[in-house]
Amino acid sequence: MKDIFVDIVDEHDEVIYAISLARAVENGLLKQIRMVKLFIKNYDKELLLCRNALAKKGDDLFDVPLTAIVHVGESYEEALIRSVYEVFNIDMIELPYHALGKLSTEDGMDCFTEVFELTFNELPDFSQTKFNDFFWEKPLDVITQLSKTGEGEKALSICLKNFYFDCQNNLSC
């Protein structure tokens, strides 16, 4: 397996230098890498959430369908397009997707993370992922359920609250 290289960024998301991901982990620099997250929304405006139902208790939390590391020299969008193709074998170029926004450690995330949303009415091929349990749900219902059960990844809750919390007053949700 080839070594993945990532950009190390400063507190303003400006690239400082490149390093192997293994070295970034070894040196405790994960807060200075960049990630992308992808929500998939169907035509009924429901979000797809995923869970590894075979994981041990505590590791079986719901999450977005895709979280990926931005490789050295990539933009967030380039990382998204590459990752979606690698994981799901879907070419996103002609599909309806957009950036929801960027979050950072100040928002509670582990690192700078750009969050995207893809409108896609099918279940992607999850054979290359850890997920095997899926459901579609309205954003506000997901927020309500996760606040009661706590069954979502920390980053999922942060993303939902930042980008979907006002869904009750927004016709696009």
C-alpha cells in the first residue's frame, strides 16, 4: 500500500508543509490535517446515515456515508471527488452536490473539515466501507433522535447542528 501524504495546516487552514500520514499520526499532528465529510440526501430530503452494525458496543455509532482525508496538494473538493470515486465508484462531476461549509477545532471537530451534500436517490455501494446498516431520515428527526440516544459520532452531531438545525424553518431541508 502506498504511503498517503497530507498537508499540515496552521490555525487559519493555510498549508505549512507536507508530510506522510503515518508521520502525522506519529507526531500527533492529526488536528492539523484536513478532512471532508459527505451527507447524501435523497429526493424526499432525507439524509442517509450509516452504522457498522457488527462493531462492538460503542464503535457502532451512526455517521455520514463518507469521511475522507484531503491528500497533499488537493483542495477539499478534489478530495471529495477522488474519495467518492474510490469508495463508491461514483463520478460526482455531473451530480448535484455542493459545499455546506467548513468546520474547525473551534467548532468541536478534530481538524479542519469541509462538509458537502450530494443529492442522490440510490444507496451507494458500501462494499468498500465498514458500514452495513443504513437508514434515510429527515434532518430534524435525526437531530432529535441523536440528542436522545447519543448514538452518533461526535462529528456527525456537530455537522447536523451546524448545517441542518434550522430545518424546521427551511424549505430546502
